Amino acid sequence: MNDPAPLCVALLDDTDRALINATQAGLPLVPRPYHALAAQLGLDAGEVMARFRRLQATGVIRRLGAVPNHYRLGYTANGMSVWDVPDDRVAELGRAVGALDFVSHCYERPRHPPRWPYNLFAMIHARSRDEVEDRVAQIAALLGAADRGHAVLYSTAILKKTGLRIAPPAAGGGRRAAG
Amino acid sequence: MSIATGNKTLGLSPLERRLLNDFQHGLPLVPRPYAAMARRLGVSETEVIATLRRLAERGAVSRVGPVFRPNRAGVSTLAAMAVAPEDLERIAAIVSGFAEVNHNYEREHEYNLWFVVTAPDAAALREVLARIEAATGHALLELPLLEDFHIDLGFELEWT
């Protein structure tokens, strides 16, 4: 198995974990949200803000802000495009694809040939399948001959979607339609 | 879930659009962040809070808060299974029943079940993956993130 290296996990203490779990559903929409959070966790607001700053600096938090619901905003076509590109060019090509404004996630993942030859994933949110296809064509044009094969996997149902929980685990999850 | 076919159906105001588009990152780490946003937008703090609440109630905003990078707060992997269509609902329910599974999507492909498994460390993750395979009777494709190429500043929303 290919172990991801969880170096930063060791840097999280119990207070960080409590903070992460307490903000899964977002910050309170009150004038002093960090104070509200601090009161809930028995901390002071300055420490809450300092911890958020540090978690952002260490990359645990990638951003802090409004998280739009793409489906609700009309971005109902969710296409996971997957590409087989040469391993020695995946970093360079991944950065180019990841910089496209319509790509919301861009990752290298291991291939499992022969059934799964793809090593580059680019998530495309758009308002229709036609729009996704148009964007896939743009990525294909960008990759040129490095595109040795690709596929687009559309989601047809969201079967479970919950926030990340480190401990204790949450249960549940219903079925809802996706684009 | 009812799905809007375009942004027009949501009838978003200019303030709602700016809050959605311009504040996906950089929420101020100051005692009154919504007041700081209000100053930039030329509106009141009360108006910012009320508008964010309304967007959350209507489902246009999932939340206002942190977005975590995978593999930094625990160890996770994307996994995929190829399941016979007539068996998909049953197998998907077993997979979703694991507390360690936090996303589970059906996708159109031979590999039609896609989910994310998160555990406190690599050993615990391996153990959960083995339990999922045993419970479903299906081998899974393990697709951990090797490299993240996207600089996440949110997602540019188009309003046309």
C-alpha cells in the first residue's frame, strides 16, 4: 500500500482537533464568531485566531471563507476527468491543469494498470455536461500528445457526504440526487 | 434536492454574489470578521451576517469556515469499486455505513462507486480498508493523493 505521509498529523494537538471538529459545520454567524467558538471550547479568542493562523500556515486549512454549494448554484454537472500522462511530466502538466480556473481539484494519484491507467485527476464543476465536455477538450488541447488516454466520470448520486471528523466518528448519510 | 438550472433561478442580489464569489478565502482573523468584510463591501456588519444566514438557509452556501486539506488532519484515501449495477445500492449502503467514509458517490463507469476513507493514521486506514473489502466482498482500488496541483482560492462562479 502506498502510505500518504501524515507528517502534519503529529503537529496537531487535542485543542487543534477540537477546533477542527467544532468548525466542521462552519463558524457561527454572529458578530464575534471566534469568541463564540472560544467560549464553546474553553479557550480565549486570541488563541482560537492564533491557531487558525497556524493551521493555515502549515497547510492543514487551505482556506477560510464562504463555501458555496455548487449544485445549488446551478453547477449541477460534476465531471471527474482522469488522464494518463507520462510520469516524468505529471508535475509540470498537473500544475498547468490545476491553474485552469474551471478546475476545482487537481491531483496525482497512483495508476493501477491495466484496468485503471490514469494518474492525473482534474475535477470539473459546470452547469451542463456539454460545458464539462468543452472543458475536457480544453484540457486535452493543453496536454497535447501527453494525453495518452482519458475518461470523464460523471456523478449520478451523492450517497454520503459528511464533514471530516477526526474523532469521534460520525454516522449516517442518506441518498440524494446529484447532477 | 431541488437543483437550480442556472443562477438566475436563485435570484441572487449583487451583495449575495459578492459574498459568495469574493469571500471564499481570506475571511479576516480579527475579532469581528464580518464587520471587516462589511467595510470592504460598503454595507453594515448586520447586513453581512443576515445575508450569509440567508444564503446558508437557501443552501447557496454550505458553511462559512475552514476548508481542510486532505491528508493533513488525519490520513485519507480515495477508493473505487466496480460493482454490478443491480448490487450497487446494497454495497453502497454498506460502504456508507462505515463512519470512516465521509464521501460516497455513484459515478458512471465500470468503477461506479467512489468514496473517501479517513482514519487517524496509516495503520488505522489500512485496517478500515480491509474491513470494507471484507464487508462488501469487493476489492477496492486505492487511490491516495500523491501530489496536489491546485492552489485553492475557491472557485470562480460565473453569473451568466
